[in-house]
Amino acid sequence: MFGINGPEFILLLIIGVLVIGPQRLPEYTQKLANLVKEVRRMANGAREQIKEEVGIDIDDVDWKKYDPRQYDPRRIIKEALLDDDTKPVSAGAPAAVAAVSGAAAAADAAPSRPGRVVQRLAPGETAPFDTEAT
């Protein structure tokens, strides 16, 4: 609770007894007990009000679905890169989908095409620039 462990809690109690004094200690403990009861009553009232207005119980909500940590861009990119995209196309798929899938598989299977010529720039030569493309 609040990052306080057992020995720290006992030390705080001792300091509280010394500061408040034994005469006023029962009065302050009663006030603390009433405060805790009031906070619990307010929390239960808020829970009931949400249940009435929204129509769902808070305990039934899947809070993991709303966790913002699941939207970590590094994790999303890592999963996308490690995801296996070589899914087979079903026999009932349209011809265009099968053709695109087949072309992608052929491109992946043969990364170095023997008929393709790669033109390299001479050292110091600038790359071609298309003014209409920008």
C-alpha cells in the first residue's frame, strides 16, 4: 500500500502516536475509520451508478484490451516483421488474388533474376531527378 512495507508502517505509527499524543489518538483513529468507510461507500456508489448508466459491470470489462502499452510501435513493427506472410491461397479464391499471390511468391523465390541488368552510376555522377514526382 503506497509503497510502504511493514517496518516503515510501524515506524509511522510510532511517530503518529508521539506527535498526536495518547489523549487524542482514539479520536483520530475514529476519524480515520470514518474516512475509510466513507470512501468505500462512495466507491460502491460510483460503481453502481456506472453500472446503471452504462449497463455493464466493471468487473466484466476486459481491461487488457484498453491497455495503452499494447500500442508500442516497436512491438507492432517487430511483430509485423516476424509475421509469416506466406499464407496459401485457397482454391476458391478469385483469379486476380491468386495471380497476385503467385507473382509475389515468384518474386520472393527468385530474388536475383538472371535477365535483369542493374545500371550503376559512375563515381561522382548525380542520380536522376524527376521534378514531376515531387
